[in-house]
Amino acid sequence: MTIRDIITILISAILIENVLLSQFLGVCSFLGVSKSRKNAVGMGISVVSVILIATVVTWLIYNYVLKALDLMYLRTIVFILVIASLVQIIEIIIKKFVPSLYKSLGIYLPLITTNCAVLGVALKAVNNDLTFVHMLLYAFGSGIGFLLVMYIFSLLREELDKRNVPKAMRGVPIALIVASILAILFSRYVGISPKEKEIKMENKAHVIEVVDEIPSEKCFKDLGGKL
């Protein structure tokens, strides 16, 4: 694997296929815990840890247990059990060492168990038959993408709280508008995908070939003169 491949996978996971703004997974915690930077970063780091560990564990279970026993149809149930167990462990760690963060996250911390972003990344890794290294990079990039968007969104919401927003738009309404604008901005990163550039170049080459096959104006004039 080259450095270019590593960068491509990370950029794709963080920006192009961002779990929040491109795949719309984990929106519950995205809206619920992004009112302050501290909570957003805490939730983001927790999700990064869960995504990375859960994807590695589920990938190993799927490839070396479920496939061997021909039980691939059980992957969703098994993955949920693995994620739930990991969340419980992380919840105990945060409660023990960072009690203030534990209190501020409240119900959203155990909700990571049902966070579809974690399950979605794990399922995508096995459904696309990613190798271990590709899976590791994709899981890490997806988690960082989640953390990045949570931090940006929390900054924007903190600034909105200082502004004179119309009463009817305060809270969730203005947050949804800002989230939709962020999603539109992130959708523009699709153009930096090397694969898409190759497709565009192939299409451009095809158009050039077709144009070259069309008789030129000079040919028509020469033909008219002969007639």
C-alpha cells in the first residue's frame, strides 16, 4: 500500500463519505451533544474509540468466525452485541476518570450503543470485503470525520447562541439549517476523489474521440466543391 492509497482512504472517510454529513448516520448525538465544544469533543472522542475498536473486533469475528461457520446472516446481531459491550466499558471508564464529562453527556453516552454510525462503519467494512489495513484506515478516518464535524458544528452553535436569532428559529430549527449547509459544503469534496477524476478523464477522452470522428467544416466544403 502506497502513501497515496493511505491518504485517499483517509480523505474519503473523513470528507467525501463523512458518516454524519454524507451518510447521515449518528444524527441523534450530532444534534443532542453539539451545544458546547466540550461535550462535542468528548462525544467525538468516545465515538472514535468505539468505531475503531468495534470495527476491528467485528471484522475479526466476521472473517474468522461467522464466515468459517457460514453464519454471515448473524452479523448485524453479533455486531450490535459487540458494540453494546464496548460502550459499557467506555462508559465505566469515563464515569471513573472524567465524571464531569459523564454527567454532561448524560443519556447520549449509552446511546452510542444504538448509534448507527458505529454499526454502519462496521457493516460497510465487512460488506465491501476490506482488508485489515484498509478497514483500520477506514474506521479511523470515519471516527475522525465524526469528531471533526461535531467540533465544527459545536463552534457554530455556540456562535449562534450569541446572536439575535428569531425566536421561532432558536434551538433545533436553526441547528438543522446550519447542518444542511454543512452537508452541502461537504458534498463539494466529492470532486477531489481520484477515482472520480479518472472517470471524468475517461469521459472527456470519449467525447474527444467522438468529436474527432465528426467531419469537419473543411471536409464538407471540399465535398461540396467536388459535387
